[in-house]
Amino acid sequence: MSGSPRPGNPPTPPANPCSRLSFRATVNSPKPEVISHLSVGDVLDVVLNPQGQGVVLERNGGLAGSIVGPQVAQLVNCINSSFDYQATVVQLDGGHCVVRIDPK
């Protein structure tokens, strides 16, 4: 029988939602000194904002900007629960930058 656990084997627990959290976001307050050196496909670090609430993106220690949106609260909770994330640049148009947030 497909989908039924074998006798003696416990069912597989559901995956943590943090391990599946993935979404696109526009970089807010992009920093030209970092954004101007990015290309589509580049990966940024996703970290908690050291100066307050929210999440910021960094590249080689330089602040690229922040992200906001409905999923950021869950992202903050997941980071606080020891999950790590990365932001991959998926669109660049001048100073406008869109990233995809995924677990590392």
C-alpha cells in the first residue's frame, strides 16, 4: 500500500515550514555602492537588521538594502530559530533589484 507506514516504522513528521520558506522580494532602499556591482544570479546574505526590526541583505559585508512584505515576519521568526537564508538576484534594472529568498 502506497502512503501507508510499514508496521514498526513511525510516520515521517511534517517538514518545518521554515525549511520551505521561499519568496520574491524587491530590495528597498538599495545602496548604489553595492547594487551597482551586482549581476543576476549573485547571492546575498540575509541577516536580521542590527539597527532594529526587519531583514537586510548584505554582499561581502556591505549593506545592499532591506526587504519588507508579508513574509518577512515569518522570515525573522525562522532566522531567530536558527534557519539560514540567502537572496539570489533574479532581476536588475538600474537601481531596482528583485531577489528570491530561499533557505541555504
